[in-house]
Amino acid sequence: MRIAVDREACTSAGMCALTDPARFDQDEDDGRVVLLEAEARDGDPDATAAAELCPSGAVTLHW
């Protein structure tokens, strides 16, 4: 599974970084999502939760 982020859509809520800190962080300057790891095993629960909890839809999963 591949993870993608849309920094322009990001509202800096931080749910991705809180849910899956191994794959996501927040930019120190603007608080927007920073993708640390773009690959995850299919159905990875942390990556899935991060995408589901993102209020702006900035985190997406692709199979």
C-alpha cells in the first residue's frame, strides 16, 4: 500500500502524526503534514487510522 499526502489540503490538525508517528510528522514552520514513510503493508492499522482520522482528507491510501 502506498501513502500519499496533500500538503495544500492539510489543516495541521496533527491526527496523522499522533496516530502513526513512524510515518507522519508535522512541519515545524507551518504545522502541515510531513510524510516520513510512503510505504505500508496492505491494511496497516496505523496508516489506515491516520487516513480515516484526517479531517481534511489530506492523507490517502493507494493499493
